[in-house]
Amino acid sequence: MNLLIKAAKLIDEQSKYHLKVVDILIEKGKISQIAKTIKKEGVETFEASNLHVSNGWIDLHAQFHDPGNEHKEDFESGMKAAAKGGFTRVCISPLTEPVKDTKSAIEYVINKSKATLVELLPYASISKSAKGEELAELYDMKEAGAVANFDGKNSIKNPNLLHRALQYSQAFDGLVINFPHTEELASSGVMNEGESSTHLGLKGIPELTEELMVSRDLYLLRHAGGKLHFATISASDALTLIQSAKKEKLKVSCDVSAAHLLLSDDLLKDFDSRLKVIPPFRSKETIKQLIKHLKNGTIDAICSDHQPEDIESKKKEFDHAAFGIINLQTAFAAARTATQKQLSIEELIPLFTTGPSRLLGLEHKTIEEGNLANLTLFNPDAEYIFEKEQVVSKSLNSPFFGMKLKGMVYGVINRNQKSLS
């Protein structure tokens, strides 16, 4: 693949071209030249309004339902959605049918994306069948290509199991991920506990469900050692605990869903089940705290938390509808729209690039001559209305239809392939 990218503002704080407007020549998938102006005959040229280029984005959490429920999302449709959203690498949940708790299950994912534009990074479960009872073969799955161990939205209730996982994973420098949710406190809650839930008469999920488990897990981390990551954090007090733990030099990190930076619980007034997610959308005041912790570095990355569901699972009474939204195509725009006044684009982009790569221990290659082209092309200031017709996912459970968003992706380049609009 040969391509000449014209007049692009480069966002890569580790590159000598950071914040400069340059031309980038890619030949056979490799960056061969970067300069203020490049002229090259017979090469396809890409130009676009307010064009920005960064390293390819990494999504820390998406659900592709292969194997088991491919009608909701399979690898092909999921990777199309990822490319449309600017992601060149996607970490996928182990919660499939069967659960990805064996070496062969990890190899299955690796083999499916060996030659694809978007690379799949499989999570392996912490426990067998993700039931939280017995430790899975963590080392074998790491050797097969798993980037971390995670039971998905099945929180680890058993403190001894998490303690053992943290201890055992140190032998191979593994990362353990937990979704902080104390189910017993949430009961049958379906949305954030607060004024909106009281007004609507819906059972609430308090922020305490998250804070309590974060507190417990940090105590376990202090005792066991290891590396612990909290997925899709959403509670302000939980972030305060994580901030303090980082000051102690504990190896702890966390991410936030892009949608949780923009959507608040007061939007549920019409009982739209597309807004039913776990963790639930919080109050506007909590959103302010989430963005504050993005700014001060407590939150390490922004993810899509892409959870496709079919119409039969979502078009029900709110109490009975499934949790989850699709968000691969809209994650960047949601984050940009929510944070445009607080975070510059050069502060936002590392939350999709160097933040995730550092957490997962992935090699981060700067945008320099001689390196392979793994790039996302975008316009951080373009506004558009997201409509159902734009969706390439197999599922349509998006809360963003009809909403004006800021931040448009032009396409991605990776593995000597491209997808550009």
C-alpha cells in the first residue's frame, strides 16, 4: 500500500514532528518520508479538512460475540465498526459462549485477525468459565497471546481468587483487570441511584457499589502485589481512592467509557432502554469529576465499552432490557464532545494511544520515518449528526442517534492496509 497524506497535523508527543503540519509518505505500509511538503508522482493522495494524524487508537474494552452470539456482532462486523471509529487495535472481552478460558480459545482470536486491518487483542478470563470460583490457566493463555486477564462484567466477588490472581500473574508480569461492581448492593438496580431514579420510580445502582469494591481490591493489591486495572470506572469517590493509591506507587490503573463522559442519568426520562448500561450513566456532577480525573491523570485511558445487543434484548420494558450500548464508532466523538472545553486534543489523544499501550505493555512506535504506518486520521473539530444509517455494527443499540457530536474519523492505516472515507 502506497499513500501520500497531505498537510496533516501530527499528534504524537514522542515524535519530533509533534504538533507540526507535515506531509507523510507511506510506501509498502512503511513511513518512508515526513516533510513539510512532499511531491511524489503516481501515488494515491489523501487530503481532508483540518486533517490530524496520530498513532492508531487502541480500545481497551469491546464485546464481540464470537463464538456464541454472532448475530449480535461477529469479528468482521466488529472490526469494521472499530475501523470506522478510528481504532486499529481492539481488546475483546472473554465473555463469549464458551468463555475464553483456554489456550485454544485465545489462539482462535489471534488466528482470526492475523492479516486484518484491525488487530484483535484477546483478554483471557481470570477464572474458569468466568464464574469466579477457580483460577484459569493464566500463564498458558498469556503465552498464547492474551494481553491481560479479565472476567469481563462478571466482577470478582471472591477476594481470595483475586488475591491469588494478583500473586500468580507477577511470575509473567501479567495485568489483572476487574470490573468494580458490588452486585449485592446494586440488588436489581437498573440506573444510577439519585434524583432521577427516585423521580422515575426505578431501582438505583449507587456509586457505593463501585467504591466498595475498589477499596477492597486496593487492600488486596497492597498485600499481594502485582498490577491491577479497574475497567469502566464511573464513581467519583472510587477515583479518589485510585488517585491516593497511585500516590502510594501501587501498580493500579483505570479506564472510563467515553459515553459516561457525555451522557447523564437525567436523559432516562423517556425510559429509553438504549441508555441502560452497566455501570449506569451517572449524574452531571459525577461527570464533572470524571473529566477532572482525566485531566489530572488518575484515569489512564478512554474505552468504548462496546456491547452490541439485538433488538429482542433491548426493546423491552426498561427493567427487563439488557445492559449495553454500541460505541466503537462514536467513542472518540463522545469523548471529544464531552471534554472539548477541559482537554486539548493533544491531551485527549494519548488516552486512546499511549495510555492503553502502556497499560498492556505493547510496543509504542512513534510516527517517524522507517516505522510501520499504524495511524488514525481524523478531524477533531468537525461536527455531525450520528444517524442509524451510519452504523456498520450488526446491532443498533446506540444512544447517540440524532445527537450532534464533535470529532470525525477519516480512517485508519495499519498492517499495509487502509480504510479511508
